[in-house]
Amino acid sequence: MPENADIEPALAGTLLNNVSITPIINSTLVDISFSSPDPQVSARIANAWADAYIAENLDRRFGATRDARSSLEEQLQQYRQRLEEAERAVIAYATAQGLVSIDVPREDGDSAGTASQTLVATELAAFNSALQQATTQRIAAEAALAARSGANAGSTEASATADALRARRAELQVELAELRSRFSPSYPPVQALQVQIDELERAIREEQAGAQSGSQSRLRANYNEALAAEQRLQAQVNRLQANYTDQRQDSVEYNILQREVDTNREIYAGLLQRYREIGVVGVGESNVLVVDPAQVPGGPYTPSLIRNLLIALVAGLVVVILGLYAYDFLNQTLRDPRQVRDRLGLNLLANIPRIDEGDIVEELQHSYSELYEAYFSLTSSVAFAAGGSMPRSLMITSSQPGEGKSLTAVAIAYLLARQGKKVLLVDVDLRKSGVGKYLSIDTAQGMSQYHMGKDDWRSMVLPSTPLEDFHVIPAGRKPLSAAELLSSGRFQRMLDEAEAEYDHVVIDAPPVLGLVDAPMIAPSLDGVVLVIEANGGKWRHLESAVSRLRASNAELLGAAVTKLDERNAMYGYGYGYGYGYGYGHDRKKEGEEEGLPA
């Protein structure tokens, strides 16, 4: 038994999880299919589902009728027994108490209905009516006798007696008319009044006749006879009234039992009518039919190798795309150079590609190289941003070290010198100079010694090699406090003198974040260019650097994005920048063939 209890839930789950019921659009058909490793089992279970549904549908349609019929049969049997018991109780009680009831017409004049009352009540009503009639006869006889006894009084007295009888008849006629307006002519009081009126009319006629020829003895005899009849009827009425009073006390319990009988009879009649309306309902036929039974499949429909491969491919692509978007969303470095304007509010001056460290100087020396073209574009953009001409003094800085500011300063100085300008490159990054990586500098003298008191800055000017045609002042030895040296005011004096002797002065300044050097000297220069490393510069660092430069009233001309590579290809940057490597190589070959200098 415990084993069956464990197996049944598993079987139910298997049947429910593997069945598929699909409605066919624009029809009343459904398609039932079942999946299992055995084709025979699949067909049998699919047909079993259809058969089970048809059986359930029949039971649902006719089960309610069968239940209602069974319930009505039980209630009919129950109320039949109650009705029989109530009728037996009424008959037994009436027999014990001597109650005999008869049916009489209703007093409202409805001939179709009858009312039940006891025999004593019926007899009392009849005797009471007869008593009223006898009393009327006795009164009429007494009046006739009195009239005859006073015959000697003359015809005037006889006429007075007749008038009294007529007055009495008029009063009774009024009462009769009032009763007839409310009751039927068969009502006993109505009949009694009618009898009295008839007797009064007969007495009036006799009075009129007796006035001429009446016999006093005959009138006396009539009176005695009427009085005796009245007394007998009065005695009988008195006896019946006593019996009726006793029976009224017994009728209270009798009426209670009778109402119980009537209630049970009405309920039983209603249930019997409902039972007849339901009738005998047959099972009939189902309104659900099997159009095509399930057939044994000729081969498996799953798994499908091609479908699974396509699903895996699509799922893999979705996961990769979502991963790339998530990485791009979570990555806080600059990926798209176009965001420079949106997030920093700066002009994008140029996009500089990533070049191997060993090839940088060589790339700059070749005018057809991608690096040369990029920095040439930067030089032009700086001139445009400055109002159409290159600033006399230009500071190159970055938010943090290693973003390419020193290379940018060297490249701008070199390109300006190739345009025939007299250019001085000043390295004021006293803490960590980067100009020496691109130029051959073998002296310890530089800006640090100038700020410490040596006035002749011109003696520190060196020619640039291997990139020629411009001068450079190196940073010199690393001082203990670069910020104090730059704040002495000697830098401004040297800058004014250099601007008087050179066309352009390019300043390689320290990074902005964490140092006060760049914001301190930036207001003294005609323009500032911020260098940003692609895929490396954090947005929060860049925003902080721009905020510090603006707070120092620096003339920010824009930003140059450096070290673009294949990671930025999806934004339209990276390899293939500018004219592309292929076009550059073609120009190199053309230069070699024509003997042009590199």
C-alpha cells in the first residue's frame, strides 16, 4: 500500500507533464498529443485522455439530474410518512374528543371553496335560527291577541297596532339590507331576519282581518302555541351552547393538528410536482466526439539536432550580447570619444591611435603615418578652438599619469616646428618627467634649477633630438617641493620672456588630480588641452580634473583622446583610423619610389 501511494503521484505528474492539448484556431477541434519514448504507449495514452474527457463530460452533464432525482425521492418518502402520521393524529384526536366536522360553503360566497366546522356548531346555528323565527311568531301572536282584547277601543286602536307592526317590519328590513350587503343569502342571520319580516307581514294581514272578524280564542291559542315552541327551542339552544363551549377548547389542539396536516400536504404536493417535472432522464449521447484517434507515430519527433543547434546558437549570441552590454554599462572608462562633449562639455580635438612604444618616434617622423596624421589633426583643431590661430602658450595636461600628455606635447612642438615656427617645449612635470622617453636629454639642468634661483633659463635650452627643429627645456632634478617652486612667480616671468623670443611655447604640465601644479600655472597660459586615455581614464577622475581646471580659470580648449585600439572599433575608432594602414603603406612606397625624404 505505501508503494502504491508513492507511485500514483509520480504517474499523475508524468501524465500531466507530457500531455499537450492544443485548440485548433477557428474551429471546435483540439489536438491531443502525448510524449514518451514508446510510440505504442504515446498513442494509447493520447486516446485514453480523449476517452476520459468524454466520460467526464457525460457525468458532468447528467450527474446533476440524477442527484436531484435521488434527493427528491428521499424527501418525498420523508414527507409522505409525515403526512400520514399527521392525518392519523388528527383522526385519533377528533375521535377521542367526539369532534365531528362537516364542510359548509364559505361565507364569502365562493361556491368553489368550503370551510370545515363541527356538527355542534352547525346544529347550534340551525336551532338559533329557528329560535329567532319562533320568537318572531310569538311576538306576532301576542300582538294580535292584545289587539283583539282592545277591540272595544275602536278602529283607531286597531290601526295603531298595525302601524306598530309596520314600523317593526321597516326596522327589520333595514337590518336585512345591511346584512345582505356583506353576506350571502344562505347566511343564518340573514335567513332569520327574512323569517321575522315574513311573520310580521302575516301578522299585519291578520290584524287587518281581525279588525273586522277575529276570534279572541283563536288568537289566544296561537299565542300559547308560539310561546311553547319558543321555550322548547330556547332550551335546546342553551344545551347546544354549553356543548359548543366545551368543544371550542378541544378545537384549539384539533386546529393545530389540522394545520400540520395541511402544511405537510402542500410540501408533499410541491415535491411530487417537481419530481414529475424532472422525469426519467436517460444518459443520452455525448456532445464530444473523437474525429481521428491517435495513431502510432512512425518515428521520434524529438530531439532535433538542427533545432537544438540553432537554439544553442541563438542563446549563445544572446548571452554574449547581453554580456557585452553589461560590461559596457558597468565599465566606467571612456569607450566612445563622442562622450567627451556629452559628459565633460569639452570639444573633442582629436583621436590618437595606440602605437607601440618603440615605434612612436619613427611614426612621428613619417608624415604618411597614422600617428602623424592624428597629431596633425590635433594641431589644426587646437588652432580652430583658439579662434583660428595657434595659441602662443599652450599647456598639455591629463587627469592622471600615463595617459600620453608628454607624447602629445612633444608631437605638437614637433609639428609646429615643421611648419616653420620657432617652438620651445618646456617640461614642468618636475615630479615625473616623461619628455625624456621621446627626446635625447643628457643633462641634469632644467626647470627645477631655474625655480630654485638660477635666473638664466636660456642656458638650459637644448636642441631636440631625434625629433629636430625645436628647442626644449627639461624638467631637471626632482625637487623636494615642486608646488612651492611653481608658486614663486618665476614661472610667469620666464613664460613672458620665452613668448617674446619664440612663436609658440608648449608646456608639458603635471597631471591634475592629486597635485596643485597644473591648476596653479594654467591661468598663465593662452590655452589648455586635456589628454584622456581611452579605455583607461575613469569618468569620475576626468570630471574632477575638468572641474579643477575650470575652477582655476584655465582656458580649456578641448580634449584629445589617446591610445584608441580595437576595443573602440564598435564606436568607429581604433585600427583603420584616418587613412588606414593600407593607404599609409601605399604612400610610403610612393615616397621611396620618387626619392622623397622621410
